[in-house]
Amino acid sequence: MKDDNGSGLPAGVAAAWGLRDRPSKGPKPGLSLDRIVAAAVGIAQAEGLAAVSMSKVATEVGVTAMALYRYVGNKDELLALMVDAALGPPPEVPRPGQGWRAGLSEWAHAENAAYRRHPWALRVPIQGLSALPNQFAWMDRGLRCLGADDVVPAADGGLDAEDQLSTILLISNLVRSYAVIDSDMSAAFQATGISPDEVMAGVAAIFSRLVDPERFPALSSVLATGVLGKADPIEKEFSFGLERALDGIAVLLSGSAAP
């Protein structure tokens, strides 16, 4: 559903940018795009993404399903707006005196926290680059970190515009991957009804029976340390992965990377 004011954007996206006024006819004045999206987010948060439907959201805000289409073109559009709302605004990085690495690390941890608060957002299919305000703001803040004072200019061997965008995509994908693992593991632990440490102890016991030292010498050596028998917080693993990615980016930003 395209907007009728010449913006070329879907109705809900145009409204999110303030490029489309509230319909003059139909829904009651108290209805707004923000209220519709908030109701949909509330349903997803309480019951999961599968529970979100246009009819259920309409009931939640007290209108007919057809009335929603004056504000949002279809369910896919609504889902995109929900994700944008769930992410919210990014942290204001880089802060004064904050280097690129500290700024981008804060940015990544904030995005990870947003997904952990709204795990249903990870189940919304990615359908290309989003053209919504909060997600633009996240991209802008990440790029600002890569333009901090301690970054080598592209002319001196630092990142050019294409590499900057690739860096933001790399960190975003890393954040999302760990958030999906966290969501899936949390759901698995809840389904078993036992603690994460108990689950991991059971996994370690199974591995110890199956891993032949002659066939899997490296894996056997690692398992012998007992590292698999405890459930480290996924946040620890995320921090490890993020720091290693930032190590690689640091090499590029220093202008010392090999061709």
C-alpha cells in the first residue's frame, strides 16, 4: 500500500516519518499509528510473534481490522514498524572524548540489550534494508563512531565509505546472531524445567561417552578440562566475539592492514 502524498513510501512508513497525516475519515481521533504499533508490540511481548494478527491488534485498540489499513498497509509493514519500535533510539555515541572502539562497543551492547528485551523481534523475517527512523538512527550512530577523532582518515589508509557500511553490517549481524542463540537457548532451558547448569552437565556427560580421544583428539582434550559442564552466560560469549571483531576492525582503522 503506497502513500497517497507522493512520497512513494508504504503508508505506515510514511506515517512513521511524519510524511502522512492521520486519515480524515474512518477511525476515531484517538487512534494513531503509534498506538497501533504499541498494541502489536504488547501482544508479541506477552504471547509471541505468532499471536500478532491484524484482527487481534484491531480488537486491542477497539476498532475493526479494516480501520487499521488506513494507517498500515499490511501485516508485513506492521511487523517492520514493530521491530523499529522495539529497537527504539540508539545510544548517543560516540560521547565526547569517547574513541571509536568504546563507542561502537556501547552501540553493539545496546542493540543486543534491545533484542534481549524483545526476542520476538528476531523472528521477523529480514526483507532488505529497513527505511524506518530508529533503524536509520542506529546506522547513523554506528557510522559516527567510525568517524571519531582516533580513526585514521580513509585517505591515509583508514576505512572508506563502503568499508564503513560493511563494518556496521558485520557488527549488526554479530549482535543478531548471538541474540538468536540467547533466545533459543533460553527457550530450550525453560522447556526442560531444569537449570542451565544441569542441562550443560547432561550435555557434557553425553559428550564424554561419545567423544573418542583417538578419533577426536582436540575435542577430547578440551572436554577434559570440564569447560562444557558449566553454562556460561551468553553475554560473556557475545562480549568475547564482539571484542575479537573489534580487534580486526582496529587493524583496518589503523591503516596498517595488508592489501
